Amino acid sequence: MYKLKQSKSFYRAAYKLIKLRRISFSLFEERLRILSINPFDKNLKTHKVNSKKIGLAYSSSLDADIRIIWSFDQEENLCIHLLDIGGHSGSNSVY
């Protein structure tokens, strides 16, 4: 099982999405639980991305439009660093 570390920007963006009800807290919790168990689970649709904001990382689907951007922590074994969360496209895109 992987340990999840949230960046400040991830925490702020997730809080905002949940508060604005774009995603439910239960869905958010469930996807993070799956991510901590198996980051490449087929339900997450994980793939590599080269983000303008972050660089080379992984993207996992939370729902049809919301993506979680994350990377493996280089300093700590079995640790995932949650970098950003947001829409797949549009003005709030995380790519």
C-alpha cells in the first residue's frame, strides 16, 4: 500500500472542487483509496502526462472530467505525491 502526500496546491484545489460540489467527498475518498492500493487500477485510467505546470507525471481519472496529477516520491519508497487536481480540459485544466 502506498502512502499519499498532498501538496498545498492539491489540497486547496481538492477543497475547492468538493466545496463547489463538482465532486462528492465519498467519490474523492474512494478514488484516493484505490490509488493508494494500486495506482494503475483500470478504474483510474492512469497514464503518463507531460504537464506544462508540473512536467512529467501521471494522471488518474476521478470521474469523466476531473483528473488527479501525481508522481512517485523519489525520496521515500512506496509514496505517491499528489500534485494537482482539476478538469481535463477548459480553463481549469491541470494539463
